[in-house]
Amino acid sequence: MGNLITLAEYARQRGIPHSTAQQRARRGCYVTAVRLGRDWLIEDDDEPIDHRIKSGAYKDWRAKYGKEGEHDG
């Protein structure tokens, strides 16, 4: 269990923009992020949760559901 630090300090430590850390906190990508007033606090050892689908479920979706090679416009 890590120490609570501000989201700005967390972003500096990780080398990411502060706005990116804020967006991730709003979306729920950090388990320990807590908002107090207008400031965010987070544990210094928290890692973001990746919500992207990596299973390949959408592989070749254009060929399955759309006409390949045709564009509107």
C-alpha cells in the first residue's frame, strides 16, 4: 500500500501529461484515485487499468459486417 500523493505529482513521476492522468482518473482507470474538492489524490504505486479489448474479438470486423473498399462520400 503506497502513500497518497496528488495526481499532478503522480503524473510527473510517471512522465505522463497531467491532463492524461486526470482523464484516466475520471474514467475510473485508477483503483485508488479519490477526488477531494477539486483535487485528486492517488497512491504512488497505483497502475492504470487498461479497458481496451485485446482478445481479437473485433479482428477483421470490416470484412464481417461491412463492404470492404467502399467509402461514403
